[in-house]
Amino acid sequence: MTSVADVSESNLVDEARVTPVVRRSKVDRAYRAVATLSGSVVFVVMALIGGFLLYRGIDALRISGWGFITESQWAPDMGGAFGIAAVLPYTVSIALVALFLAVPISVATALFITEYAPRRLRRFLTATIDLLAAVPSLIYGLWGLFYLQPRLITLSKWLADNLGFIPFFEVNEDFGTSLGVFPSSTFVAGVIVSLMVIPICTSVMREVFGQAPPGEREGAMALGGTRWGVVRDVVLPFGRGGIIGGSMLGLGRALGETIAVTLIISPSFDAKWSIVEQGSNSIAALIALKFSESTETGISALMAAGLALFVITLIVNTAASSVVNRSRSGSATEI
Amino acid sequence: MALALRRRRNVTEAVADEKIRIRSVESIDVTVMIGSAIASFALSQLLYETFLPLSGALGYVVVWYVLFLAVSWIAVRELRGNVRAKDHLARVVVWSGASMAIVPLILIVLYVVGKGYHALRPQFFAEDQRYVGALSDATEGGGAHAIIGTIQQVGIASLIAVPLGITTAVYLNEVKGRLAKPLRTVVDAMSAVPSIVAGLFIYAAWILALGNQQTGLAGSLALSVLFLPTVTRTAEVVLRLVPGGLREASLALGGTEWRTTSRVVLPTSRSGLVTAVILGVARVIGETAPLILTVGGAFIMNWNPLAGKQDSLPFFVFRLIRFPQESQIARAWTGALVLMILVLVLFVIARAIGGRGPDHIGRLKKWRLQRKGLA
């Protein structure tokens, strides 16, 4: 295909630059206008989300000032101080616990689908992972609360008993390590959220692993490499962008997860290192829990918190999709 | 003949030492796996029950698994060398990692079915909670108001989001205007908007700023904020799969751009678009967080999504699960079961449609073609 620029550079046409004459009919112009209009709705909605959250949250931000970032209390309605200094670290630590579990499992699942699984299983597994993404987070939350949590806290106790010297697994000595101090913790919430993150990470990684160049793959096998050799030296290096990008997309999802976290945690407003001890929080859960009991200033403060969450997920996800897009070739199918 | 056979066996034996099979399972692998499983079970029994001061089923499984990895690694290493041992270890880890992703799904489905089927009676789909008191049995009353609410809200949300999403996808992939590149980035960003933020946005913009009440419509607006990017992204992928040759053929025959899109591109990708929409519905139908802020919740039937508070199935479950009464909790589980069945059914339908290629000719299409005398 010769583009306009190539023609003019090759000096075949000396003076006049060839510009393709496109005369569209009225219908076509209308069609393009409608499509452009609906495309721009997305821009408008995104701008409105940011704009309205800022507009509604600005009152609270004026009251709190920089305290919004440094204060860990949340008592806007009583004229008290409020800020996200405790909620934000909790949000991040739930997301990090989730990623810590989800990323290795997702890498393994994606590798299994692209490299190890028998051909017949592949389609089935891909569908199952998609189904995992379609299960409502509410159901994950219920299952986590009633089924997983009572079983998981034995692991929390084990971590606290045996690895208690690490600050993450430390529990307050006053209460001892009876099972009662372990439910509703960052750890339990993180495990549940990890289940919701796995399908997102896996589908990105699967796509990128599947695009590892067949030449290198076959070359590695021809040199006598084992399956693991191929994975280690071809698939994983080529899929590094996918692993990083997929994990970051998962991080974005984990930061904004609401209902499952709301069901599991018991709200705490003192930041602490321990992830196994009772009490945790997240911005999304804070909004869901405090919303019904808040009056004017309280709602405004929640809007400001929502704005913070919106901005954070926006940054994380934009970075993630730029990483993924760079490692993915977006070619169209041609016949 | 016998000589030839023996010679061939010799050859294969000589080669077998070098050959690395990639996808087949050899009997020696199975033997090693079973042996290692038994050995590590015995070892973990010894360690866990006798030497170490540990308890709990979960810890036991973890110890067993780690020991299994170690034992089978040593076994393969002794039998077949270091390289094979590493390969074996990687295979076991990948297999178990993949099953870690699948097992929870099975457990969740079984658990919700087990909890929810008690109160699942026909009247769950016919009655609301009008006559439900604190002492009512779990089989009294139902979630019809919530189901109707969900259907209306998701229906309105799809009426808003599906046409908008598909035309946006058409803009991205067919019109390819100047905005296409930034638009794709923004759609990606929009798909990452946390669901609670979508609810907050509608609360701020629709309820606080415009002075509306909490209604089903407000809920569907919040849902369509979440629905739009999902539809756009999947529809764009589907449109990208339409072969460029078809478009060029249409244009070469003198078709206008609009004709090309409406008569060639969209019909070709119809099954994919339907799948995209159904998957989007399955994703949106379980959203709870935005509805907490926007629909208000109700215990009685409200047929009108434009006025008055409405209930929705996920919100119904979320509220009732935190009641102290056992019967309300049982109803919540039934609601969760219904919700899960809805999602599963939608998902299976989507898969069944999406499995067909663009050249699939269904019964209806065949009939239509026959009528035109084309087939």
C-alpha cells in the first residue's frame, strides 16, 4: 500500500500533492457524525464523573484541608476531623494481599491454558475463567464470609503463632492468639478479592503468552529444551509486559472492589501493620457503609473519598493498559 | 519380521532416552506421582502430627503439598536427571496453580446451591415481602419485587448502553476518526471505574444536582455507566475480527460507508455482538455497590422504575443477609442462588451463541435464504 507521503517523496508527482478526494453522501456524513457523537459521550461521562465528585467533595476538602490526607479519623458529621490516612493504607494492603496471591496463580493458570493443557481442555478452561469473572462479587463476598473465613482464620492463627515476629503477622499480645481476633481482617478480605482479580489477570496474561513468537518457541524445543525450558526462556520473557500489565489491571480492580470487602471487614480507623488481626477498611467499603448514615458534610466527605479512589484507579489502569498495549500486537484479520 | 521388529524396538529404545515428549503423560510419571503422594502423606503425617506443634486441616494440606513437591522432585531427579526434575516441578506447580483458580468456583457454586435451595419455592418468584414478619418462615414471601426491579433496571441500562456502546465501537473500528486513539484509552479507563464510584456519580449528578429521588431509573443510569465500557470493548474486539476483505469488497462494489457498516460489518459480527451484550448483562446484573446509593431498596413490589424506591436482587441479598433472623438470611441465600442461576444461564447462552462463526447459518437464516432462492 502506498501512502500519500510516499508518492510525493518519490518525485513522481512534482508539484501537486495528491490528496484523495473523498466526497461522502449525506447519509455517510450523518453516520459518521452519529458515531463520533456517541464516541464523545464516553469523554463527557468521564469528565462529568470527575467534575461532579470534585464539585460535591470540594466543601469537605475545604473543611479538612491537608488533613484529608493526614487524618485517620472519620467523623465529618459531628464536626470532627476526617481523612483517609487510615483507610487508604488499608485499601492498598487489601489489594496487595490480593495481588500477592492472584499473580502467581494467574501466571500458572495462563501458562496452563497456553502451554500445558490438552487442546480439548483449553476452550473449556478459558470459558471457566470467564465465568469466574462473571460471578457477582456479592456471591464471592457471601461465600467468603460464611464458608472461607472460618477455615482461613486457622491459617491466620498459624501465621501469627509461628511468624509473629514479622510485623505483618503480629497480633496484640493483650488478647493472645485465640481464633476470635482473626476474622474480618485485611488478610481474609485480600484472599476473597484475589479470587475476583484472578480472571482479569489470567485473561490478559493468556492473551500475551499466546502471542510468544512460534519461531523462538520451536527453536527452543529443537535445541532440546524441555517444556519448562521453553516457558522460562521464551514465553515468560516475551510475556513480561503482559504479566506486569495484567497485575496492574488486577490492582485497579482490587482497589475498587466494594461489596465483598464491605461484607467481610469490620471497619477500623487506626492504621496498623498487621494483616491477620481483626479490623480493616477500604475507601469503597467506607462509602458503602457510611453512606446511609451520613448527612450533608458526611456525604461531601464521602464524595471526596470517592474522588480519591477514582483518581487512583484511573492512574493505575492507564499505566496498566499502556504497558499491556505495548506488549500486544493489535493486527486485524485480513483475507 | 521379528528381526525387523526387534531392530525397531532397539532404535526406539535408543531414541527414547533423548526424546522429550511434551504433551503426553508417561506411565513412569504416574508411578512417580502416586509414589510421591503416598510418601509425602506419610512424611507429613509424621511431621505434622508428631513432631511439629501444628494443627488445622489447611496447614496439613500445605505441609503435604510442599513435601509432595520435594519428594517427587527428588524421585524424578534420581530417575531421569536434573533437567527433567525441573520440568516436572514446573509442571506440577502449573497444574496445581490452575486448579487453585478452578476449585473455588466449584466450591462457590455448590455452597450457594446448598444454602439456597431450601427456600426456593415457586412463590419466591411471585410474592414480595409485604406479609413477611419477624417470625415468618423462610418459605413465606419471596423476592419477586427484587427480581422485577433487577430486570427493569438492567433492561433500561442495556437500552442506554448497548446502542451507545456498539456505535462507539463502530467509531473506533470503522469510522476510525481523529478521536479514536484517545477514545480507546478513555474507554479502558472507564472500564476501571470502581462500581461504587459510578453510584456516587449518579447520586451526585442525578439525585443531588437535578433533584430527583432514588428510583429504579437512577439505578439503571449507574449500571449503564458500568455497562457502556464493557460493551464497547468487547464489541470492538468482535468488529476487529471481521475480515477487511469484506469491507473492501463492499466499498469496491460501490457501497457507501454506512451501507458497508450496516449491511456487511454488523451482520457478519452479529453473533459476536450478541455474545458481547449478554456477557455484559451477566456482569452488570450482579452489581450491588452502585445500587445501594441509587435505588433505595424496598420490601414491596414497585412496578414503576420512574418513581419511588425500587429493590434489586443483589441489593435484596445484601440487605437481608445482615438481618438477625434466620429466615431472612435463608431468603437472602435463595436470592443469591437465583442471581447465580441467572448469571450462569446468561453465560451459557452467550457461549452457545458466541461459539458459532460468522458463517454459521441458523434455521431462521436458512429459511430466509431459501425464500429468496439463494440456498
